[in-house]
Amino acid sequence: MIYRYGDAIYIGARNGLFVYSIKDKTLVCLYKDISEMSHIQTLLQQSANKLWIGTEGYGLFLLNPQTGELKCYRKGLGLNSDY
């Protein structure tokens, strides 16, 4: 799963969310301290500032690439399931 925003390429993988800087040629793992950001199954761009991140068993996340704001949606917070 890959999403491009400006010179950044977001890569969703089973071991986390990564961002590759085209300009700097660097790869960084984002949100290392959030274990739920592992098991990423899909990325969906809704708009320039909304990137949905679907996980396997850990719910749904909404990332604003412009600000870095991350929101979590889980079963206990309104979803029917965390899958």
C-alpha cells in the first residue's frame, strides 16, 4: 500500500507505517510507539489532508499528512469491527 503526498511517499506494511522522502532519500518509521499501527492492510486517500489507514484487528486510523494529526477509530469507538 503506497500513498504519495508532496515529496513524501507513505508505505503501509505489516510492521508499521513508513514515509520515504524523495528529496532526502530517507525512510522513516512513523508512530513506532503505537503498536496498533502495525498490520496495515490498506491506505485510502480521501482528500489532500485525509489518509485512511486500515489495519488487521486494530481498527481504522485517519492521518492528516499536513499536520501529522492521527485519529483512531475502533470497535469501542463506533466501528462495527476492528477488522
